Amino acid sequence: MKAVAVFPKTHEVKVIDNHEEPQITQPTQAKLRMLDVGVCGTDKEICSFEYGTPPDGYDYLVIGHESLGEVIEVGANVSTLKVGDLVVTMVRRPCNHPECRACRAGRQDFCFTGDFTERGIKQQHGFMTEYVVDDEQYMNVVPHELRDIAVLVEPLTIAEKGIAQLWQIQQRLPWLEPDATAGERGKGHHAVVLGAGPVGILGTMALLVAGFETSVYSRTPAPNPKSQLVESLGAKYISDQQTTAEQLGQQIGNIDVIYEAVGASQVAFDVMPVLGTNAAFIFTGVPGRKAPIQVDTDLIMRDAVLKNQIIFGTVNAGKDAFQNAIRDLAIFQQRWPGAVHALITGRYPIDSFNDVVSGKVGGIKNVIDLDSLTKK
Ligand code: BGC
Ligand code: ZN
């Protein structure tokens, strides 16, 4: 089969055509024909050989972790899937250590040992190929109405896991309605999203659906295509070239949540001083290590204490976040049909992969079309 393969030792990224086709070997497995695979910053890092590990016994890693596939075959004991279903497959697989309580509880997104594997990232081949086999427990069925946008489910799970933890943390505030419906919970509260890439815009949509008044704080001065997209959602777009962090704080009032989606620590720590009272700061980015920067740590520590602030990071996602992402994506499609489709700025054939990952083609979320490889 064709696959996009990264060879870390020889520093090559290429489309190979001799990747072996996987077969069902366990009764709980299903086989997928891949339709769409999204490209993200993690893929870019893997393709510049800064991240990513091939499976044991291979000198290459098939990349791709933001996926959509169609079930073409199911094992004898598969009960949650049928041929023809569309599915998004989860990325992380548990470590083997008996003492890892997270992995043993099926929550490898909280793995303690670091010996988890990730499809398309760490020691397991990914989805940028023709066919994939995996266990049904890692597959999430998506309604056919979401065919064109379901590749956004995986990047949306980042926000879903972050927001789920936010609600758990904010249960500490006794006046918040514990069982308020999802649409109401953020009402009257302010969220700021740092960054207007795919993770930022999907996070903005999720925060708006949760009821937050949401502002996106990003680099490029408005108007620009991303600012127009953000404003069409009903969020505010504010450029850091035109508004300082201090002014941002004054404009918004109490900032209840800051959702970082830029992956740059300087921006994050510049904004942290305007985090509000009883508020949470959520990190989602994984910055490359650069030179140390100056940060006013006394101010951050004072505020964390005097304002009951919580600062937390979130990585990967569990089954619940995938389910929530599928539910929310359907809501996004209803509420903003144009904008949610506009997030996917291009579908490219597998042979154009290098142009997509190198950033030669611009846009927001670019997708590799695998459907055409195996379509009958
Ligand atoms: C993926 C996550 C993964 C993380 C770290 C992200 O791009 O979306 O699933 O856990 O990279 O490898
Ligand atoms: Zn990703």
C-alpha cells in the first residue's frame, strides 16, 4: 500500500508504496479504508525529525493521527461497528506497566510512565495510508452528515478534554449550577483564546457553544481571513500588534478562562498577568525549546494565590472527549455551516504531502485525501 513514511535516521520523508496491508488478526478488530487525514504542527515536527519514533523493527514511521476512515470489514466479536460506518480512531495506546493506574483504567491520556504509544507519532504506524486495522474500542462512529468535516474531530478533542477538566475544577465554585446544560455553563463568563490556528478556532467554537463570551487574541492585525472567520462565529478578534495584554484585560473585564493554542510560551506568559479571579489558564501547546525568557514570577505567583487561579496543561484525549467532539462538531455544523467547512482550506493528494507539511501551501487545516486511492 501507499503510505507517507518518515525515516528519522536518513532524514527522509517520502511516499512509499510497499507498506504491508494490515489484516484483522483479533475478533474485536475492524479494518478501515482511510478517507481523510489532517496535517498539524506535530506532523511538521515529526517531518523535521524533532519528534516521532518508528515502531520496533522499522526504520520508518507512517505518520498521520487526525483521521477519518470507513469500516470495510469487522472481526467476529465486533459489536459497536458495522461495515459502512464512518469512524475516527483514537491516537494513544496504553503502556504495559501493571502499576500504571491511568492506563489500567483505560485512561492512557493520563499515562504515568510515559511508555504509552501513539499512532502516527510514537512507536505505532499512523493513518496516512490506504487501510488501517485497530481494535473497535479505539474507534468512534461519526454520523454520515459529518463526512466532510469529521477529520476535525481529533484536533477538537484537545479543547473537549480541556473544557471537561475546566468544569471539574470549577465545581469548586459552589454557586455554579453543577447540572446546568452544556450551553449554559459558560454564560456570563469570559474566555480568551490565544492563537487563531485550527486548535484555537476549534477551541473558540467549543467555548462559544459552552456559552462563553469569547475573544481570540492573535498575531495578525485585523481584518484578515482568520479574523473574519472568528468574527463570523460571534467571537471577538483582537490582534496583539494593536492591543497589549494589559489593554486586553481592561477591555474584557474578569477573564475566567485563557485557552492557549499558540504553542509559544512568550505569548502565554505575557498574557498570564491578566488572568482573572477564580480563573483557569489552560495550556495545550508544546513549544520547542528556545532560549529562556524573562517572566515576572512574583506577579504570577501572587496572583495565583490571591485570585485562586488554576494553571493546567492537557494532552491527548480519552473516549469521552472524542464523543463530545463528535457531538459538538454536529452543533458547529448546524450553527456555523460555512465557517466550519472553511476551516478545511484544502484537500491534497498523497503525492503533494511534502508541500502541505512544509507549509508551502498555506491555509488553516489542510487534509490529505486518501479516499481517492482506494475508491471503487
Ligand atoms: C496529538 C495528540 C498527541 C500529542 C503528543 C498531538 O498533536 O493531537 O493526540 O497526544 O500530539 O504526541
Ligand atoms: Zn495533531
